[in-house]
Amino acid sequence: MLDRFLDSNIYYFNAFVGLMLLIGFGSLIVLLIYNRKIGEPDERTTLINLKITRAMFISLLMLLTFYTALVPSGMRYANQYLIFIVTLSLLIGAVKSVRLYLKDIR
């Protein structure tokens, strides 16, 4: 489905890549900001960082498993699926860091 969408018009392809890049960098910036807000490394902040890392790792593993199971090998835009997967994993980490900051730190 994504392959047909990206193949239909070059503007859709560029918009998809630009949107994934924007979401990815935005998520990375949020992760870095909230990592600084969480504070210096100690037992409490290390546990919070491990929770964030675990959420990102589990989501990345699940999405890569779905990718290898469901995406055919002859896909023309297979790299865009991988960009989408990594971006989603970063977004999940950013959301988890904001949620844990609001819950545990405040």
C-alpha cells in the first residue's frame, strides 16, 4: 500500500521522506531535552532512562518483526519502510520520556 502511494507521485515520496525526517528529528530533540530535565545520572534517573530505552527497543523489535514478516522482498521503497520504523521507535521513546518525566519527576 505504501509502495503504491509513494510510486504514484514524486511529491508524495518527497513529502513522506520529509515528514519522517521532521518527526524523527523532533523526537530526537524531545528525547535530548527531557533527558537533560530528568537530571544527573543516579539510581532513579538511570531507571527512568532504562524504561525509555526498553520501550524504544521493544517497539523497534516488534516493528522490524512485522516488517520482515509482512513486507515482500521485491519492494521498491523498502528503505522508506525502515525509515518509518525507526521514526516510530524514536517517537515512542519521546512520548515515553515526556510521560515518565511528568509522572516521576514532577
